[in-house]
Amino acid sequence: MEIISTLFLLKQTQRESSSGRKFENLRGSIPLWLQLLAVILVTWLLVQPRYVKAKSTQRIAIILDSSASMSVFKQQITTSLIQEIPRLTGAAANIEIWLMESDTTKPKIYQGTSTREMIAALDQWNANSGATDPSNTLRIARSLVGKEGAITYITDTPLDSTPPYNTSILAIGSHVPNCGITGVSFEQRGEDLIWKALVKNYSDSAQQRTWYLEYSQKDQTPRTKDRSLNLKAGQIVTIQGVFPNEAERCQITLSDDAFLLDNTLPLVRPLPKPLHVNSSLPEKLRSIGTRILSSFPNLTEELETNRLDLQLTSTDTTPINHHLIVFPEDRSTSRPYLTGNIVAPKNALTDGLNWQTLLIRDNISLPYSEADTILLWQGERPLIILRQDPVEKHKALIFNFDISQSNALKQPSTAVLLLRFCEQLRHDKIALETRITETDEPLQIAHNKEANSPLLTIRSHSLSGETLDTTTVQRYGSDITAPSQPGFFSITQGETTLFTSATYFADTREADFSLCQSDQIYAATAASAEDRHTREDHYWRIWGFLILAILTVSWWFTSTKSKESRPVST
Amino acid sequence: MNVDQLTALYAQASACAERLTLPLRNQVWRGMAGEFQGAGTGSSTDFQDHRAYAPGDDPRHINWQAYARTGNYTMKMYREEVRPVIDIILDASESMFFTPEKAARTVELFYFATISAIRAGAATQIHVLKGDQYTPLPIDAVTSHRWYEQVTGKNKAADTQNLALDKIQFRGNAVRILISDLLFEGDPTLPMKLLTAQQGKAILFAPYLRAESDPEWSGNYEFADAEKSGEHPHRIETHTLNLYKKAYSSHFAQWHSVAKRFSAPVARVSADKPLLDALNEESIKAGALTIQ
């Protein structure tokens, strides 16, 4: 501190300045400005700037949840994508985008480098699948973008566990009150076919809806009046009615809400494929035939040979004209029981069936060939044989013992085996079938598979029967599924209609929005990706040398001034 | 400052007083008899005027040449010899004593003025001002050096800058010698008016340090006023220093200008030189002193 007598004169030298005293004092100080420059350069070095490489490309894969509930949040998907792309792009100068959905059976939505085109492709996409596991698609995505690429999975329900393959999760869902049709059944009352549908309120608040039925009648589609439904939170209500006698098709429609897929229930009159059965069993075994005909569904007794599908016999073992179930008769008595291990080789007809309590007497044994499939062994003896005619492809289920001299008819396995066999025959029968299906349900349609036979054709219809769309199924390796949108469809081969159906959305997991919410889980970004897209500042050595030079000059300025003018101590 | 130091300074001032003196002969005095020409008539040998003879006048003063010419008796009138009146005002603020050099020069000037006044046979009064505190000093207190403790031992004056000259009852027609460094803000006109009131003549002696007029400041400082409390941080650079020197020069230029209007010589006396050299530098030229 210096004591002076002329402080008042010093204060007179302080001029008013619009920028304030300190700024005025700093203006003329060369060392200060040099030091500030050095600080800026040091800061620049510490920041470790990196420059984006002009040709660096970030690969981005975006997986959309294919489940139908995402249709409610389609607008949020677009908004989220627009916000997500810059974050995923990171430091790269360019991007390459794959936009896919979690259902691996669906084609990719977009691949390219334009965000705008991706959004346009997204507008054409609809989510209508059931609940799907995205793991396979995420694995495919990771293989596409490489270990340094970015993957985001967009869904409406946050995942319970850490997503695989270093995936970011973007949940865009919210609680949406929804009521929808969950299932349907039919009941025949006299000549009326009664339909019963279940309507469920998935939300946690009471909801009010209306419904009506409309059906096809000549060129019109009349409808009933709207009927109201009041559903409490979580309540399931049954609605029912008579299937219009004059109509082939009808449809139940609920009033609209956010989720539309489960508001429509198309209906057709179920008509399963019949299996025409005839029994020529002897007196001792005739009851077996009666029980089969009366117990198994969709079996009808047929007396005309040209319409016969299945023959129950004791004598014929070669299925040339039709399928056979053979129950041989042995009139000998007091034969000992067979011994030995009872073994059932792996076969769809005997899968899961227990034969260990089977007791069979050692009686008639039919010869078998290597072409036969043995379904059940006891020791070295085949008990049940499956035979197929190589030309006609008819099958024969042969019981290689007198079933009346065994406890086989008391075995549940026997009944299940017979039922399975009949169902298999009915399934393989090329005939018209009409039933209700679920959207995207895999279909096994029995059809003529000869080389010159026509291809299968799937046609979708309106309620009035008008054909809306036609798709031809390729012959080889194609899986036939019901349409992904509720409606009516038929499958034909040439002029022959093989299948007619009404399909409805039945995945209740997708109709329930109580678990939907918004959330974000960002995956750890790879530092190597940052290195790949950017380059360091190559001039860091020059900046370092410049800092030293500046500090040296600044020190020279201050030391020179301090030598020349030592402050006067008074 | 102890008695020995004061004694030494007294001796130096006394030595200078033998070489330089206050400009008292230029002044027309009134008052008690002394060695200086008074304003009225007296018994000195300096002719002043004529008048008619009146019975009882001293016939030695009859102007016989005038009688020879006119035949009338005329008397010669001579100036009276009177004692000068001097008021010495010492500015005892902290700034006058805040360095040893300046304190010594202040004391020397004070002694010089007092010794010069005593030797001139002047009717001298000594006044000490410290801010708004006024203390009259007897001459023996000065000559016995007791005055120093009285003056410098007082507490710091209140936060007033200007000298409280209005507290002094000046005598008319007196020489008023002000010993002050003049380092206070304000228009010099008012103190000059007070100093020159009642036909007074002011002579100003301003001791100064080279560290005040031409400091070599550079960098950051924490300044404290010698007369006030509080610290004042300043950053001094070349530009600021130049402004300060300019302000310093302007301050004393203003004092010179105003003093000139009141015909008062202002002599700045450097504290960095011997007293005689410092007085010779400016005082004679300014008319504040004359050579014996």
C-alpha cells in the first residue's frame, strides 16, 4: 500500500467510460491480451477438437415394432424418428439408414440415405402383426450396420430387460382406452346358427360403445340399429345374435376408438371338411366303428364307395382306393400276453402318448415291409403299423393285434391315436372348408400338388362378396397366411374353391394398452465410431509452440516494465 | 522529529534567512513604529509632502528654499517609520508531514518565515490550521520547538479538504504567509480572497516532492490518502500517468493564475534539494523573497 498526498488528482484522471473502468484499463495492456490469447489456445487444445471427415458415413438401423398396437402411435413414430436421426448420426457427415420392422417375415420398409424418403416410406407402412420378439431382427440389424453402427428399436411398451446388441430403445406408447372384440363362437339351435362374441374393455375406466350387425343380401348390405354397450373397467361382455339365414357373410362392428383393428368381426358360416367313413368290421369289432363315428368330430357315415374317404376294416391292409383303419380279428383264444418293452418311435401320431399299460395277447401278426412306418413296438413285434400306398398316397393305420383281445380300447392313447389319424386324413383331404380365422394365421390348405396343377389364388372380398384383391401363391416354399386386416377371403385352385374364411384380429395382448408408456434407453455409443468419423486437429503442435511463444513475449513485456518503473514507495 | 532535528532545521532556516528575506519593503505599512516606511508621516528621513507652517512646528523642518522663493513658511513632511504586520499560516495537514523529506521542508519553511518575520521586527502572529482545526501558536513555542508536538500530535482532521482560513481573524494590512502544499481540491479563489482580505498581501510557499510532481508509477497499486482512511486500488499505465502529471500541472497552474489576480506570489519549494537552493529556484523569481 502506498500513501500519497495527490490521490484527488489521480481520481481526476478516471474518465467516464461507457464500457466501465475495467475495460478501459485493460485496453492498452499487451501482456494481458497475449495471455488471453494463450488461454484461448490452451482451451482449444484441452477441448481436443475433432473435425468431421467429409466422407464418413454412419450406418443406422431403425426397427419398428410390428405389433398392431403401434398403429395407434403412428404419428408419434414419425416425430420420434425425425428427432432420433440426428442423435444417431453423431459426428458422421453422411448416413445410411435401414428401416425395418420386428416381424422378420415382413420386408424392410426403407433402405437408403435420405431421411425424407424414409419418412415417405414410413407413411405407407402399417403395423398389424401380433406380438413379436424383435431379437432376430435386431441381430440382423447389427450385422447390417456393423459393430459401430447405431440401432434403435421403436416400440410402444418399454422392455423389461436390457435390449441385446447394444440397441437404443425408444418407447412412444401411452395409456389408450380401448374396447374390442376378443373372440367368437357358434352354436346351432335348430335351424338357426347363433353367433356369440366377447367384447372386452381393456382400459381402467368405464367405457361406452355401440355395435351393429350388417350382412350381405343380394346387392345390398343392410344393417341393424346401433345397440349400446356400457362396460366397466376390465369387464368382458358377451353379445350374440342369429346369423342371418339368407346371408353367406355378416359383420359385427363396434363404434370407433383409437385402436380400430379389434372393432370389426367378420363372420361366415363355419363348414368344416367332412370325412366320409364306412365300417365293414365284423360283429365282434363293430362297436369300434360305431364309437369312432359318434365320438370323432366331422365324420359322417358314407355308404357310397365313390365318396368314401376312410374304411374301417378287418381284412384289407392295402390302402389303394381309400384310407384304412385295420382291426384284424383273431379267433384263437387263450394266447399268452406279449412281453417285452413297449416302444413308440417318434411320430406325430403317437407323440406324447403313453402305451406302457397296454396288454396284448400274442395272436395274429400281419406281415410288414420296410416301407411301413412302425408306430408302436413291443419287443421285436410291431403292434401298430402305418402304411401308405406309393401311388395313390392313401394311408392305412393297421393294428397288428386283435384289439378285442387287449385292453387297447381302454387306453386313452388308442383314442387319441385314432382321432389324430382321422384329423390327419381330414386335413389332407382336398375339399372346401369354411371357418373363422385370425389375422396372419398360418394356413395349411390341402391342394393338388402335381406339377401341372394350377397355382393357389387368394382373393379378398368385401361384405357383399365383391373381390377386392387377388394374390397368386407361388408353388414352392410359400407359407399361406390369413390376411393381416380383418375381412373376408377365399383360396382357390383353378376353378375349385378350397377355403373360405372371415378373419378377425384376435391378439388381445395388442389390444391392451395398459402397459404402454413412453421411455428412452440410449445405448452406449462407441468411442471408436467417434474416431472413425472424425479426425484430430493436426495443428496441435503449432498451437503448443505458439502458446510458449506468447507466454515468453508476455513475460518479457511484464519483466521489462517492472524493471523500468519500480513503484515509488512513500 | 525530535528536538535535535528541529534545532538543526532551525539553524538551516536561520542561515537562509540571512541570505533571503521576505519582500516587506515593497509594502506600504501602517501601525506601530518600526523600520519600514509607513503610510503616514513620521520622523523618518524620507520626504513625503509640504504643508503650511503652524505655530509650534519644528523650525528644523521649514523648507527655506520654498520661503526664499515664495516668502511663505512651508513645512516638509517625512514618512513615518512603522513595524510590519505578518501573519504566518501553517497548513499542518498530514500531507505536509507524510514523508521525512517533506516534513523537514515544511518545518524549514515555517522556521524561515518565523525567523524572517522576527528579524524584520514585524508584529507576528502564527496560526496553525489542520483541516478545520485552528490553533494559534505563540512565537516562543516556535523558537523553543515545542510547537511540533502540539501540531503533529493532534488527531487527523475531519474529512475536510480546504483550509479553514475563515477561522483566522486576520489583521488588516498584514502580510499573510501561507505555508501549504496546496494539495486540496476546490477553486483557489476563496482561500485567496480570505488571504488578501482587509488589504492583506499573501505570499504562498508550497513545499513539494518530486514523487508528487513526477512519480514513476507503473502497474497495480493500492493507494491510501495521507489525510484520509481507506484504500484505493488503481492500475497505473503510461497513459494514466501522463494524465496525472497533466492534472498536477493544471492544478498548480490554476493556483498561479488565481494568485496572480490577487497579486500574491506563489513559490513552490522542492523538498528534494537544500533549502537555499530550493528557495533560489523559484521564490525570488516569483517575488516571494528578496535577496538580503
